[in-house]
Amino acid sequence: MAETARELMLAGKPYRGDDPELVQLRNAAKRRLLRLNAMEPQDATGREAVIRELLGSAGRNPMICPGFACDYGSNITVGDDFFCNFNCVFLDCAPITIGHRAQIAPAVQIYTAEHPLDLAQRAAFWESARPVTIGDDVWIGGGAILLPGITVGDGAVIGAGAVVTRDVPAGAVVVGNPAKVVKWIRE
């Protein structure tokens, strides 16, 4: 039996981004995002309900500020006390898994999608995706970008504007482009 584009996408294999099922799923996510991003700030109960409808899974007290964007939402899992500030973009073609007590600053971008270098393949809408995993107690500074396939260890700090191109060890503070370890957090 042939795999669907969605199954190929989630397995990290090449797939066509213009597949009708994927387009339908992205459109459903866009409708949820429109609701979430337009909600009154004081409607905490309603916001949490839409967050839970959008995401694949969320722990206690998830908070996502307006301006949030994602591809599917259903491929995003967050732990307890998740906080995501304004104008963040999570391209969740592969799973994005975020641990407990993560703090995401404004304008953070997390990408799982990759596009081929070959022009003909790109023109034919081929792409692939690799998961991003973020541990517990991670702080990601404003405007940071995490590229596909990255794992960020527990307690790590990613400085504002950093471009994370490789795994970040637990307890590391990384800054720059490409992000490099500049210090270690002592408990």
C-alpha cells in the first residue's frame, strides 16, 4: 500500500507539499489560528480551548500570544506551563516537541521543513522535514531561529537572534549565527 503524503512527511521522507490532504490540514490550522489570534486577551479559558484544539498535545497552562503561525498545529506538543510570546512561527511539518516550563520570546522561528537544493524538485513542490525537540526549562530569546533536526537539552538558553544549526547540550547558553556555546549554567 502506498504511503500518503502526510505519512511520508511525518516519516521524514520526501513528499509533495501541494498534496490535497496536506492543503486541507493546513487550511484547518489557519482557521484555528485566525480564531486564536483574534481572541480577546481576557478570555483565558477560550484561548486555552483553542490552543488545545490547535496543538497535538498541551500540558497544564499553555499560553500562546497573538501573531502565532504554524503549518498544521497537530504536530506540535508542549509540556506544562508553556509560554510563547508574540509573533512566533512554528513550521511543524515534522513533530515539534517542547518540554515543561519552556519560555519562547517574541518572533522565534522553529523550522522542521526542508527544501531540496535541486531546482526541478523545488519547482515540483517536493520537500521533507526533520523533527525539532526542546527539553524542559529552556529559554529561547527573541528572534532566534531553530533549523530542522535540532535537539535542545534541558535548561539550555538560546540567545536573542541566534541561528541554531546544530544540537544544543543541556545547560548550555548559545548565541550567534551559527549559534555557539558561550557558557554553561550552574545549578
